Amino acid sequence: MKTSKRNLLLVFLAVVSTLLLSWDQSKHQFIFIPPFTACPYIVNAYEENPAFNEEMSSPAYESENDWIWENQNSESYAPPAEDVLVQRIPGDDYHMLMMAIYADFKKPTFIKDFAGTDVRFRDDGKEFDKVAGDGIYTAKIFGDVKDFRKTAMEMDEATKKAGPILQFQNRALYYGTNICNSEPFTAEKFDAYQAVSISNLSTGGGFNKLIDSVRKNCIFITDLKVVEDPTRTWNPCTQTGNIDGAWSFKTLFKQLASSDPKNLANDSTISAFVKNWLNNYAVRRIINNDTVVPRTFVNDKILNPWLSKSLAAGAPAGQLDMRFAPFKLTSIVNRFDIRERDAGIPAGEGRFTFCLINSACTAPEEFTMVLEYGINKKNNCDTLQAWATQWFNLKNFTVGSEAYNQALQNITEQYTKCGQNSRKPNKNCLNTIRTNERALTNAIPARWEFRQFILSDTTHMLFESPLHKIFQDKYNAQVDNEDVRAMVAWVNANRSGINKDQYDIPDVDTGASGTGKNFTAGAAHILDTPVGDPSVMNVYHWDGGHSKSNPAIYIKNSTTRQVFSLNSCTGCHAGEMQTFFTHVDPVFFGTQATLSGFLTGTAGRGGAIDFDFNATNDSFMVKDAALRPTASPKIRMFNDILRRAKDLKDFVVSPPCATPFALRNDLMFRPVGMVH
């Protein structure tokens, strides 16, 4: 079978990195040594090996630019390194060389923070870098050589004892031995001034009791003793709880509607803020040249009953009383896992999920809302470690106890309160509010619709914006027309970033060979069945044409198609993830929200299929919605709360920030881009 050009390049780099990076102690020159096997992230039999992906085996479906990273403007920007090596410097016991290896990164230098100091990695042939443009970026770093050696040997031993390690790629889960760096760290080579990989060294295994406590307490909190805590939440149906509690709808929207933390919004201002937001549903809008049709039941199901109850309780005419806000808190979510230090969200997000309650206060409506806050923390290792540790330490309390709830409130108020980010509108940390509903439409059939709202720095109100990472519905017609061709051309041209989950969809396609088409959606819809066996029915997902006989509408690579569809809300909330429309299901008071199989590893509601048909093995198996590769459709394994818990645990228990291993972690960290 033909080896892809990408794999050949990686093999070449693996050899070069070992042949060129050994130090002759007497001459201080690089000499040849036997090669080791480096293991860049992308070499993974589950995704990029031609044996598992038939599209990769044909030259007709290779792109000359598949693996080119676009240069970024930030001096600190670098993609995740494929391998990291260290090497002793003769006569220096307090510094080492660190080398980050890339196959396709072309900037001459970049900067990384290391223990409060800027460290410049060079591939320009200057200072300690030996060959310009060879993909080996070199920096001289501080590190006590004896302490480093001791720690590395301990980590190597822990790695060997760990056995099968829990690993993820594009959120898919698998267990296996660590496939990176087949030659383990050896003190002999390090002592002999040879460059040795430290990519494989870890603090131990994956799935264990610690992970269990982290995912229960620290990641996705739905326990009723938390989300219905009468000290911190409010029940509009029974008029009980604390209307001014830290997690009540009123408190969160009061903070959003305020622009001065010393002069918070009054009841009238909060009402105007909320009405302005909800009135977006009642009018026709053109957003990025996408027509967003009114959802007229917003008045019948939300605004009119709310105003009537408010007036009857003594509120001024036309003013909403927040005691009757028909929303129930269903989850509090830690998204430290979506941190991206070079993209302005170094500490990730914190989120609240609410569902709509019907006006009779008898049942939930099919409407969910997520408030997504960007965490305003300094972009350095010590600060991020401290933030992650606050979440991690929730494992030490009983969920729903007063001690737990107070500790969680102490965390959430660092991003919910006005004044927590003076650089953003209303000095608030809010990134977006996203809604997913079919309760507000009078259309038949009633389609689930996604909308996105952000704060305006001029009106200080919420307004609708184009949806992040979602093409307009028309691009998913899966027939041969100019819109599908434009979408497929863009996806194929951006395969590298999509496969690595590092990409954004432009509002307008204005690239060098762009079409000028408006891509991102003003609102997006799930237009077909969300769950079921794709072998016998069409479950909704994103794709071009289904046959490579028409290359103009064929997404060339199976992984690219799947990641692209997964990152589109309408794909992830439907057939791509066997999800029955919602990841956090709407529920009435007194009922804990159920979650999707993608999140929990156990099939969710609505007939979602776990394709290993085993509900007890903590893994949700999903058949590729487009039945690709065609010879044998791939089945992927998911448990995203477990992935997030492992990420948090690994970050907190990793070596301290002032060690070379912390810098290695930063160099190799692969942020995830999906918004759900």
C-alpha cells in the first residue's frame, strides 16, 4: 500500500532529529547516533493510516497543501509540537537544550513562557539552532540537570507501570500502550549528551478512581442538590429559593445587564435587557446574508405569560419580574479543556445550562440555553495551575454539600460577576449565549434551531451573531450544486487544520481562491432524523456527495468529514454523535438532567444507538454517520466527560511550572475546538 507523503516526511524528521542532535563532548559538535522512532501526534492508525482510510491511498485524493499550517501573527503562536527532546550541555549543570519538532511549521522563531521568562525557540540557524528551516526548533532553557534526570527516570518508571493508557484523538477514545517514542527515556543516552525524547513521560495511567471522582465532582455538575440549591437558585413555579442566589437566572442576567460593578442594574434595566434578547426571536433578520425567520411562539410561550404574572404580582406594566423567569438551571460546566493559550482563552470557559419551563409550570419545553463565559486569567502556567486546581479540589467534597456548593460558588463568581473583565462589553466575561430549541416555532415540521448571542459594546445589549463553526443549512444539501461545491472545496483545502481540530470557518470566503460566498449561519437547523442506524436510515450529519466519482462534491478524507461534522452543532446534536437533539436534556424541577452518550459514555434518550450494545462499559460507540470508509464504516468510542476529567487531572498533577516538563506540556498541548 502506498505510504502518504505526510508519513514519509515524519519518518524523515524522526531520523533527522536523532542523527543531528547528539553532542560530541570534546568538540561540542553534533555527531551521528542510531535513530529512535519519534511519534508525532498525527501518525495514528485509527485516523490517518491508509489501511483504515481508503481515501488516503489514492493520489487523486491527496492535496499538495494538506499539511501546511498557516502562519499566525502572534509571536507566541506555534502549533502543537510533534515531539519534544532535551539534551545536556557539556559543563553546564543548570541549563539544557530543548528541541520542539515540527513537520510543517515555517516560522523562524517563536516565544514560549517558561517560569515567567520568555524563551525563544529558533529554527533560523542561530545560537543553539544548527540548521535553519529543518523543523527542529531549539532553545536553551533553565533546568537543574540532576533533578531533571531523577524526575525523568521516575516518570519513565511510572509510564512503564501504567500499562494501557487512556488516549483521545479528535475526542474519540481508545486504550492502548503509548504509541509515541518507542524507545524509552534512558539516563545513559542523556548522560552521553544525546538528544532524547521526553514526549512519552507521564505521571502514570489513565482511568482510575481519581479520574472517577474528578468527572463526578469537577466537570459536569447536574446534581439536584447543586442546580436546585435553595440558597443559590430560584424555583419560579413554587416561588421558593433565593431569587438573588448566585446561580439564579435573575442574578446571572443582572450581572450581564450591568456595566458598572459598583452600580448594578435595577429591576427595570434587567427587564429591558431580557426583553431585548427575547425579542430577537420575534423579528426577521438577515445575519451574514442568511435569513433568520421569526420564531413567533416566543411571545405566546415566554413573554406574554411572564408579563401577565409580573403585572398580577404588582410589577409596572410591561416590566418583567424576574421571580417569574420561566427557566430552570440544569447544569454547571467546567470547560478548562477548551483552553487555548495563543487564542485568547488561556483558561477555557465556565458554563451554565438552563431549560425553559412551560407557562403552566407543569413540564419542560424543548428549549435549552447555555451561558458561556471566558475565564479571565493571566496566560501563564502558575495562574492556570491555580485555576485548574480550584476545580480539581472540588473532588474533596461531597457533591451538593454546603462546603461543595460554597467552593463551587467561589469559582463561578470569578467569571459571572460584572467587573471580572474590564476589556469586554459590560465588563463581563460572557463569550456567548447559545440556544437550541424547537419550542418557539409555529412551522411544521418544527425544526430544532440554533442561535448565538453576544454582548454589544455599543448598545450593551445582547444581539444575534453568526454561529461559530457552522455553515448555513444550504451548504449541506448533499447534492451537486454551487453551494455544496463551495463548502466541499473549502473543507478539502483546510483538511490539515480540520483534522487537528484547529480551524475556524470564515463568515465570508475571501481567501486566495475564495468564492465570496457567505459561509457561517445566522441560525442553523437539524433537518432530518437525529438518531438511528445510518446503515438503514439517513441520520442528520454534514457531508458533500457520498461518492468520490464526483470529486467536486466529495470530502476527500474520512477524518476530515467526521471532525467537520462533529464540530457543526447540527451534526453533533444529531446523527454524527447519535444525539437526540440535546446534550443536556430539558427536565422539570425535581428531575436531574440526563446527558447524551457523547458526554457520558452511555446512550442517551430518544433511541440513540450504542454500537457495541453494551450499556455498562463506560464507552459510547458511534458508527460513522456517512458510513465511511466505505469498505468498513468506522466505529468511534466516546466519553467526553471522561476525556475532560483526564485532561484536568493530568494538568493539575503534572510537574510544577518551573520544570522542563511543564514547558514540554505547553509545547505539545492540543486544544480542542468544538463548542458543545
